[in-house]
Amino acid sequence: MTTNSIVPVFDVGGVLLDWDPRHLYRRLFDDEAAMEAFLATVCTPDWNRAQDAGRSFDDGVALLVARFPAQAALIKAFHHRWTEMVPRALDDTVTLLGDLRAAGRPLYAITNFSAEKFDQERRRWPFFAWFDGIVVSGEVKLMKPDPPIYHHLLELYGLAAADCVFIDDTPANVDGARAVGMRAVHFDGAERLREDLTAMGAL
């Protein structure tokens, strides 16, 4: 028996999509340590996060190429070969998403994602059409785990925080959702998530 007030709110990368720059850069580096050094010092998480916050990839790439001209081809690959960093959906979670939809759950998402890249991924993966609403950081210029992005979802779609169950693979983002009054689950695989949502009455 389901509880009508439960509203699942999903993260995307690491929960529904297998996004990892290493999927691409293992093809471009023969040496794992050199690849990790590049991702730690050139195309860093903070640099990518600026695209998630609204900077265009053209501007982000230009900034890095100016700083690291010898790495220009590798930097540009992050932009132009993006889809190779997202080789697959996480099918078990997508199946769970479909089961929630079949159970009559409204489905929402909050994702830290470049607006231009999310538009690209939305076209690649049909399950995005199942969502009743998606808040993309690069579109709204707000980022998890800061409270305003969660409030934006609630206000935009008329949701009550206490009804929402937020699902994310990053603990800080889970804490951010809890701070605004949502229930939240740290994603540790689809099987565990299914158990958690079933225990809450979502399935």
C-alpha cells in the first residue's frame, strides 16, 4: 500500500546516469596516474562545477586552454566528446523510476548539470520524459547543496518539503535537502534505494 504524499526527487549523475570523465580519458591516456593528475589539476571538479553553475563550455574551455595551451586537445575533449563520459544509464535505477511512475508517484529531479549538456542528455535518454519537473543548476544558476535550489523546486512546482524524498549520491547534497525539511536518502545502489522507498510506503 502506498502513501499518497510521498514525492520522490532524484539526482541525475551517479543515480540515473553513469557520468564519469574517466570513461573518456582512459581512451586518451595510456597512464592512469597521468590521467588522474590531469583531472585533478586541469579539468578539475571545480572547473566543471562552474559550468554546472551556468558558465558556458566554450568559455570554460577557452579559460583552460589559455592557462594550459599544451593540453588544449585534452581540454577540448571534455566539451566535444562529452557523451563518451556518459556511456549508459543506470538501468536498475531507471527500472525503479518506472515502477514509481507506475505506482502513480509524481517524479521530480534536482541536478547540478551544465544547461547545454543536460539539454543534450535529455534528448538521449527517454526516461527524462517521465519527470513532472526537473531543476537544472546551469539553467537556474543555483547549486546543490545550497538551500535556494531546493526551495526553487518546492516553489516552482508547489511541493511541500515534508512530502519530498530527495535521493542523491553525494552526502552534502543529502544534508542540503534535509536542511530545508525534505526527507533524504543517500544513494548507495538501486536495490537499497528500493528497500528504503518501500519502507516509506512509496511502492
